[in-house]
Amino acid sequence: PGTRFRIVDLHGEQVVDLFAWVREAGSSSTAHTTPPAHLPLEKMSMAYTRYHLSGVTPTIGEHLYTNADRPILRVIADTVKVHDMTYMACFPKMYADAGMPGHRSCAANVLEAMGKFGMRDILELPDPFNCFQNTPNYSLKRLGSSKPGDYVEFEACADVIVAVSCCPYEVGGFNGGRVTDVAVVV
């Protein structure tokens, strides 16, 4: 608890899918040599977060919550203030259905990274907190709300495992029409 991390959009307009799990008591602080049998059961939940925040995205000082109704991350700085809590991570079938089989996806990226923590299937993935995604206001603003150097910073409220994916969806101007790098600063 108390660890802070900042997600920085280096080039602007890049959505970042953020996921977090509460590390189970007694587990090691690093990835296991032999993967555990399962992911931790307590994880960040957009449904619980929407409940606590009356459906709006968190502002500085507010929390994201877990499926056990506990704070998991607190927003401590935010230069964009536009994020999404309604959309799922993009996934392989979505791209295959759009005629782009084999396209990278947030779901596959996180599955690949979280295998060492016990994730075995995309179906285990919770809905993400989509940093910098301007979902409800498409008609009011550009799709991407972040500019180069913009960031959102969090403080962990528990011992957590965090995963992020630069969303690879670039169709229709999403992510500025191109996928770019971000920085995660701990």
C-alpha cells in the first residue's frame, strides 16, 4: 500500500487499459517461477466503482474499487480528467469479426503479461479503467483527449498487481489513428 505510479501519454491520444488485482496474503512480491493456480480473486471492478461514484469517473482524491467493495487505487493527479469506465478491453474476436484476424488486442496483451500471475484465459479479465478514453462525449470532443505529456497518477490502497495495455485499436481515428507508447513511472 502507498506505492504510487503514473501513466504518461508520451505522444497524445493514446488510450491505456488499466487493470489491478489485490495480491493474496502470503504470495510473493514478484512473479512466481511456477505460475499460481489462479489469479487473485479480488480485482478492480468498474461496476463497484460506478456504484460508489454515481457512475462518473473518479476525480483527484477519489478511489477505484474492487469486487470486494474496497478501495484499490486512489487518483492523486490527473491532467486529462477524461476516462472511461464502461467499455471492455478490445479482444481477438472483435478484430476477427472486423476482418482483422491476428490484430493485437488489450485482452491478449494482458493475458500474455498476467500468465505468470495465474491468468489462463481472456474470460478471466475484468473490465478495465480506460485511461484517457473519451467514450461518453464522442460528439462533443475529439476521441482522444490526452496531449503529449498528459498523465494520470494513482496510489495503491493495497498490495496490488497492476497491468496496462496501450490500446491497439486504431480504426476510425481512435488513438489518433495510430498506436503509440506510454510510460509507466513507479
